[in-house]
Amino acid sequence: MVVVAGKRVLVMGLGVHGGGLGVARWLLRHGAEVTVTDLAPAEALAEPIARLDAFAAELGTHVRYTLGEHRAEDIRAAEMLVVNPAVRPDSPWLALARSGGVPIETEMTLFFRACPGPILGVTGTKGKTTTTLLLAAMIRQRYPDTVAAGNLRVSALEALDQIGPQTPVVLELSSFQLERLGEARLSPAYALLTNLGNDHLNWHGSLAAYANAKRQIMAHQGPDGVAVLPPEQAREWGGGRQGVISYSLTDPAADATVTADGAFRYRDVILFHRSDLRLPGEHNAANALAAATLAYRFGIDPAAIVAALHTVSGVEHRLELVATIDGVRYINDTTATNPAATAVALATVPGPIVLLAGGADKNLDLAALAGTIAQGAAAVVLLAGSATPTLQALVQAQAPSLPVVGPFDDLRIAVAQARMLAQPGGAVLLSPGCASFGMFRNEFHRGEAFRQIVRELAAVRAGEQAHGTPAQ
């Protein structure tokens, strides 16, 4: 465990997801002298600053802040730098810290070094949150105190006090977090990769670099490590290692697969049946198979796996039904921030779909997304963003007769347009295929704004119906 008592620690990136706040509070609790620096101004961080100051006051200490900028003197004065995953690896501030011999940590490296319990890590381009929650539900059947944290807007460090040597910890890990864990040569003892596709190329620069970041989830496991991977990564990353397990819905030669009669099995053991699934779509069947396989290898029996599957029916911000208004379903899939995730949504949601799409560019090829939209959407309402003009041109080139309106820089107006285009029995689907920055702080802010707008519309419509007003 890293000793922080009495050390001057600089936290770079407070953020709004809770990770930076959790790091700062953990450091204060363990006696560090904390300075927080963030490029965002104080007003944008008012809520986490207020919470952190209140916590520091309870401990009889205080926090220094450098906001709206980073300063070289803060780096030079620090005895440890703890960086948010959003700080790029090529940041000149990190280079300055390295040149001065300042140790660099992250929330996850600190957590891995301090955690006394077994860690199960989940990553992937799509489906990692759903799979993390499925895996945690399965393991809780035997270990009720199981902790789920990581890239879930839940601080892992803040959960340390409730973790003992027998407490399983299930972590959702992003490529950003894994990149830093790899630099520290840290991997969870139990690892799972849902899938691997193009994403975050604006950060990693290439698919190869992105794939290498994901590989860190099992790259530094010990000889007893277990890794559940799709067949291609099992072959490429496994190196013939005993604990590498392949899974696939379509490859009968995989270690874990599904039979023609709907039995999901790991080798000769039936883990569950298709009738046990409560989540829709083949992508969720694959997520469940991967989670069940790792849970079984962790010691969870099939009966407990089935019981857990019966309890998980949906995940916040992922194909989440918000309301049905005049026969139209309004579905929040805001975490579809890449083309592949939107393709899954369009294949999963039935009925004529009015798609809310577009947003910030991640240097991804949008041609495939445009083709998916041309085939799967009845109409498109575009949200403003750096990727949207390219997406708009590609969609209109592939489907000239498809109704495409926008782009709009006001989500309320975009939803109103979608409502006018929607048909009873169909759906308005927020599944942007792009990042959220520009119009929103992050994808969760986008999803919460969509929820609020839709719920207000539902309340108004319910009032109108109570008074006999016809649909507009």
C-alpha cells in the first residue's frame, strides 16, 4: 500500500463523476496534504468542491485549489501526483512530474495496491457496464458484500474501508484506466473482455494502441490468473496460458458457448438457459455468457448464476425505456458513444425508429454508422457536434429519401422534432453514436437531460388525457 500520510499530494482533475472527489477524500482521510488542480473553473465544479470542503472541515483540515489552469509550481511542490483518467498520457504536466521525480498514481493504481480482496475486472468496447453489473449480481449470490465500482461513477477508493480479504471487488475498467494500470504493471486476477472494436481513436491514435490498452486487463496477471476473452483475443493475447478462456455465441469450438437448444455452457457445465435471460438482444446474451463463465471460475454455482440473471432486467442509460407517450416508446441509450453501439441499439429496438444521433468527433469512421442508420431508422434527428456534419452528409448520400432534420443545439427542440416524426408502435431512440462534449458535460448529462424532457412531456400528456385533450 502506498503511504500518503504527511505527503504533499496534487490531485490533477477533480471532475464531476466522483472519482476525483473519492481520491481527494481518501487522501485526506489518510493524512495527506491535498491540492486539487483542474482546468475547469470553480463554478463548473461547485458541487464536488462543496462536498470536498465539507469533508475536509469534518477532519479539521483543508484543501488548496488551482482552478481554470495547471501550474508548474504545484507540480514541483508535490511529493505525489494523482491524475484523473482524462489527463492524456502525453500531457506536458506529466512530463514535468517525471522529470522532477514526482511519483504518478491514479485512483486505480492506488486502489489495486491497497485492496485486500480479490479483484475481477471487466472491460470492452461495448457492454462493459452491463457485464460488470451482471457479474457483480452473480457473485453477490454467494458473497453479499461484493463491491462494484470503477468506471461506474462510483469511487473504488471510497469503498476500501468495507473491503476485507474475502470481499470480491468487481471493477468496470476503461481503456484510459487500463493504460495507467499497465504502466504500473497491475492487472486484476480475474479479467473479462466483452469485445474489441474501434473507439477512442482520438485519444489512443490507432486501433492497435487502443487494443494494447485493453490488453492490460490481463497482461500482468500471475500464473493463476483467469481471463475470459473472445476467441480472437484468447488466441492473440493468451499465449497458450492455462487460465485463458474463450467464449462466443457463434463459435462452437469456444470454451464457453451456446448450444442449439439454448443451453449456455462452459465446457461440460450448463450455466443457464436462454429462458433465464431478462435483458433483450444477442449482445446481452453474449454479456451474460461472459459474466457467467467468469463467475463460475470464481466459484459461483450455476443455480446462483440463474438466480442472479432473474434479478437484472436493465441498466441505466443503456436501452432504458423512459416513458411511452401516445404509443411511442422513448428510449435512452446515451452511452452509445460509438457507431457499433448504435448499430446494436437499432438492431434491438423494434418498430419504426426515430433516431437522435450525432455529437462530438472521436476520430472514428462514420460511414458504417451512416449505413446502419440508412437501413435501420425511419427518420433521423441530429444533435449538434463536430462529428455531425460528416454524419449528416454520409446518411443523406446513402439514403437520400430518409427524413433527416437538424442539427439542433437544443435537446428539447430535437426531442420535439422527433415526437412529430414518430409513429405509434415505434420508438424515439437516443443512441447518438458519438461523444457528448460540446452540448453536454458527458454522456450521462445528455441522458439525464433526455430523461427529464421526456418525463415532462409524459406528465403534460397525462394531464391532457385526463381532460380529454386529443394527441398533438
